[in-house]
Amino acid sequence: MSQDNAAREGHWAKTRTLTFGVLIVWFIFSFVVHWFAQSLNEMSFLGFPLGYYMAVQGSLAVFVLLIVFSNWRQDAIDHEFGFGEDE
């Protein structure tokens, strides 16, 4: 296998792992947290029932952080394998 091919394989492996990780976190905060909203409402966060807070604002905040993290991490992966924008 050539070095270029090895770099592509390594880049794709890390990108795929990142993608699956992001999708798992997205699934948890899109569906799983809301499935347990009734149980979560027994706890409170900033004076609001936790299930309500996660439905209204918490999940959205996690999604924004997830976007920032995935872009930052993908940029690091691209630079690691020489596929960055400035290369």
C-alpha cells in the first residue's frame, strides 16, 4: 500500500470514528434523554425540572457544543493527515 493510500485509510478511519461518536451523542440527546423526561423531572436544574430544561434548552446547547467539537476535531484530523485547507 502506498503512503498516500495509507494516509487516506488512516484519515477515513479517524473520520468514521468521529462521525459515529457524534451520531451516538446526538441520538442520546435527541431521543434517550426525552424518553426519560418524566424521571428526569424529579430533579431540577436552575429551578426548572430537568426533563423540561433538557427539552427546551439543554439539548440545543449540547448540539451547538457537538458541532463546535466535531468541527475542531475534524480539522485536527485533516491536518494530521495533510488534508487541511492550508496544505
